[in-house]
Amino acid sequence: MSDNSKIMASVRDAWRTEIASARMYRELARRAGDTQRDILIRLAEAEEKHAETFAARLQAMGATPGEYRESFIERARRWVM
């Protein structure tokens, strides 16, 4: 694997992590009270902005982040919460 491929894989992983975090915060916000809900929504929005930044970096390198597919573990974590 070339250095450029390693960098792209790392940026793609970071993008995926940000998307997963945003989804988790949105799920927590859905279940939270009013005060916590606002904070959690802001956190989700921040994670989504981070994901956009990583997607832009990938595009600058000539790649795309691809389609986000939630893993079984991610779904289970959201369900357990």
C-alpha cells in the first residue's frame, strides 16, 4: 500500500468515525431532555462539519468517501443506549 493510499484510508476512516459519532449524538438527543437535547444536537452538527472537512480532503486527493454503511456494532450501540 502506497503512502498516498494509507493517507486516503486514514482520512476515509476519520470521515466514517465522524459520521458514526454524529448519528450517535442525534440518537442520544432524540431520547434526552430539552437541556441535553440542544447540546447533543450541537455536538452532532459539529461532527457532521468534521465529516464534511474529511470528505473535502478526500475529494482534493481525487477520492470520495463512498457510501456510509452502519456496522452491526454501531447499530447495536445505538440500540443499547
